[in-house]
Amino acid sequence: MSNALKKVLVLNGPNLGRLGKRQPEIYGHTTLKELGAMCVGWGHELGFAVDVRQTNHEGDMVDWLNDAADKEIPVVLNAAAWTHYSYAIYDACAQLTAPLIEVHISEPLERPEVFRHTSVVTPHAAAVVAGKGIDGYREALEVIATKLDKV
């Protein structure tokens, strides 16, 4: 392998730009900027060039997933609310050929809202990491490393 780091996308859906402010009792006090820096550092330790993105616009997410499919880029995806109903996200995830790891800061299955108990991402994910807070992103990157025989 060349000295170039393998690219990995860490994609975050709606309202995750409010990390650190939105319901810290559920999502913690770490901001998206801080999470991004941590993901870049964790990724670098694993031999990855991590690109962290967040959007509140579903079309942007679909475009990013389509690009990842075309370029065979592994993805860590926290689709947030889209997890539970977006068939556009479902279809985009279905096209991925590199590992897709679904991540959630909280554990959706333990949340009181029944709609959170369904995921359209899970059928396409190589693994799901949920309920581990921000550290779940680190674990998701480690799972990708294992899937790519990088560890």
C-alpha cells in the first residue's frame, strides 16, 4: 500500500450540528467541531484520512453517500432522524460497497419514542454502534479498520 491514508467519511445528519447544545443529557456536551477533531485523530491513528461532515439537508447526504459508493469509500453514518424513515438514505446506503458502520450516540432501542426503534440504515450496515456516546465514533472507525484488515 502507498503512504497515502485511506479516506473514510464520517457523516452526520440533521440536528447533529447542535451537539453540545441540544439535549446534553442525551447527547453529551461535546460539540460537532470537537467530535470532528477527535474523529480525525482517531482515524489518523488507524491510518485513515477522516472527512467529517454534517448536514440538515437530505439531498446533500444522499449525494455524499452516492459519491462514497462510486469511490468505494468506507462510511461511518449517524443518519440521525433520517435513520427511522428515509428511503432515500436507505437506497443510497444500499449502493455502498465499502464498509458502512451505523453509529448512534444514544441507544435508539432504549428511547421512549417508538419511531426510533426502526432503522433503514441497519440492513446495509456491516455493524451498528449505539449507546456509547461520542466514543461510539471511535469504535466505528476501529470496526472499519478491522473490516479493511488495517489493524
